[in-house]
Amino acid sequence: MANDKIYIISSNAYAYHTPTRTFTRMWMDKEYDLSNDALCLSYSNDKFSLLKCANQAFIVNQKNDSIKLLFELDKKETITSMSYDGDRMIWIGTDKGLGCFDMERKEYHIIHTKLFNNISFLTTDGKGRLWICAQNMLFSYIIKENKFTLWNSSDGFPSNEILFAYQKPFNRDFIYLGGAEGLVKINTNIPYSEVKTPEIYLSDILFNGSPYIKELQNNTIEIPWNYNSLSVHFRIKKKDIFQKNLLRYTVSGRGNQEIESYDPFLNLSSLSPGKYAIWVSCNMKNGNYTTPKRLVDIIVTPPWYKTGWFISIIILIFISVTTSTGYIIFRRKEQSMKGSMSHFLQAILNDILKNKEEKFQATEEELQNTTVPLTVLSEQVKENNNEPTQQKQTVTKEDEDFIDKLNKLINDNMAGGELSIKFLTDNMAMSRASLYHKVKTLTGLGVNDYINRLRIEKSVYLLTNTNLNINEISYEVGFTYPRYFSTSFKQIKGMTPTQFKEEKKKNNTDSK
């Protein structure tokens, strides 16, 4: 640190005074729980130093060798690196992303971006830029413009896992970083080379695992409501083939949902009946995004009982039945009234003829005793609630042999690139339609869903019984992108592979 003392920082902090060769314990404003992690130096200048410990950040006053808590993040977040811009902002990298702390206002702010999340190291260059190492990639951040740039092999930075280690900068023109793949030297004067705007176009559509782009008409496809899977693939035509672009997908018709991903494909597995438009853009070298381009429209047709023509027919039938029923009831009431009136008049006439010599006097009591028979029609509707009996499906020896052969083909070829619907149909000596029908009948799943289910089950075995990391297991079970593997695993098991592995480890520890 200073010329006359050295800080020794771990679970406790001491200052070693070189002139007197003595140790003194550094003063802390209060007792902090540092049992889960040790203090670690993240930044230092001539006035103060910054220390980190799990989710806590401390500042060291070099005049009196005192340590004070600067800020504290959520316990689920871990600080990985810190740097000071020379003004008032402390930049913080965590395993969740990027943030900054205003030393004057004592406020912490999160910098939102989908380019990365887990930061291993960051540093400022004193020229308004922040250099960030995250997920084996190198980014720079223009602080005033709030823009990110990704640097890649074309710029001299291949994929490299930068290891955190504090170093005091001696030259503002260069930054030196040590990584798993070797030393990295960054020229802080490197310009932002503008390239031609990337062009995005539609490359393929996979519907229920089969190519469907030939069905595209006027950039529109129609699919039924009960589809199993839909994947829209894109290509980016660009000058720099090594540049990795973050794509932004907007699905209009679904509340203008935005999805950001490095994957050049979009999986749409739960579209309800309706019309949708897919807009795509990507980030450029200067940190901006290209103008969104509408590349495909998707129409999901409803089931027949929800179509407009069927609903119209039902409405017409309902109106006709209601009108006819009303007319019949009206006619019956009319006929009943006519019959009752005729009977009443006939009774009076008979009485007059029988007593023609007597004077007819009808009193009010006699009239009240006069009865008029009325006919009341009643109808009873009986509903038969006989439930149809379901026939129990039996699995034959032939079905068992089919499943055994299919499982062996999938498991033996899971890690290679040969596994596909065509590969299965060729080896099972079946047509695509027959394979889909057979698998759906026996398992209730589509072929792709069944393959994914076997992939996930094998990954559960590998997570439980091997020491392979998540990326290795992802490739071992046939997932090209670990992020897609984590998403599929969570959909089936309800948790990410990392959470699953930690829970298994915890259960094993508790059982011991």
C-alpha cells in the first residue's frame, strides 16, 4: 500500500509497519460476520482501498488504517470485482451483472444488460470506458453513452477466462489481464471500428422437428393449434465472422414480448390461436441495435370447434331452435285457449236447451261453481349420463422391442451430431409419419420431446454420479448451447442443473 506499511488482509486485517517491523490490527467500525468468506482487495489508490467479502463492500481509510462498510448487496449476490473511476463512482461486478455505487449520494444502481451476467473482472481505464470480462468474453462500456461493445477474435481477444487478481495500474494506455488461455494486453486507445450494418434474414423453419420453410408464402406460415414444436432460425450476414451478436426478438401479437439471446433461433412452443409477427434486430460494434426487421408472420389456426364458421352455425342453430320452440309453445297455448273456450260455450248451450222453459238465472255462486276443464301439457326431459368406457391399452412384446431399440439408438448417439429424426427413421426402417404416430401412441410425447426427455434423464444421472461440470454434461447429452440445456432441464425438473446438483450434494451431506 503505502511506502511505510503493508496491509495483510484475510479473515482479519492487519497493517505491517516496515520501519518498526510491527503489526497492528486494523480498526473496524463494528463486528461483521466474515465466517463465510475472507476480505479481498479489489482496488487501491493513494487515499483509500476497496475490499470485498461475499455481498459486502468495505472502504479502507489509509490515514488511520480503519475499515468501514461501504454498501451491502442481497445475500444471494456475490461481489467479484470493483474499480473506481477517479470521480465518485465505484463500479461493481457481481455474479448477477453490473452495478455502480455513487460515493456522494450513497446510492447503488444496477446497469441492465442481456449481454452478460456473471462478471469475473472489471477495471476502468481513466478515459471514460469500463473494461469487463464476463463468461469468457471481453466487453467495453462507454459510461456517458451507456453503450456496450463486444471484442472478439478479430480484435485480438479469443475466448479466454480472465482470472481475478488485483493489480495497481501504472500505465493508462494499456491494461494487462491474466487468463486461463494466457496474458491479455488491452490498448485503451483502440477505436470503435465501424463495420457494415449486419443483415438478418430467415434461414429455416422447423415445424414438429421437420423443415417447413417451403410452406412459407408471402413471409407467412400457417400451423395448427395442437402443434408440438416450432423453431424459427435466422442468419446474420456480416463482415466480421468472429463477432458474436446479441439478437433481440420481438413477438407482436403476444403483447410485443421481447426476447434477447445469442442463439440465432427462436423456439415458440406455446402459441395460442391467433396472428403473430416476428421482428428481429441485433447489436452492432458501436453498441447500438440494427433497425428491427419483420421476417416472418405466423398464423396459428384454432380447433374446428372454435372457428368462425362453426361458431356462426351454432349461433344460427340456436336462434332457429329458440324461434321454433317459442312458436310451438305459442301455438299450443293458443290451441289450448281455443279448446277451453269451446268447451265452456258448449256447456252453457246444453244447459239452455235442457231448461228452456225455466228462466235462466245465474248467480255469482253458481258461476263460481262452474268448472272448466283445462288440459295442461307437461314434458319431462331425461338426460342419460352414461360415460363412455375407455379401453385399456395393452403393450405388446412388439411395442417393448420397439421402445428398447429406439432408446438404445438415442442413448448411443446422444452426444454426436448424427441424432436426428432422419437418423431414427433410417435406423428404425420407418417413415417419419409412422415413427411420430408410434412414439405418440406409446409415450404420449412427440419424437423431439421424447428425445429431450431422455437427454434430461441422462443428465440427471451424470449430475448425480460424475464430477463433470454443467457445460460438459450439456455437450455429453447432445445440447449445443448450455443455456438451452439449463432451460430444458428446468422445464422438466423444475430447477436448473446447478440447483439440482447443489440440492443432491446437500442431501448427501445431510444423510451422512
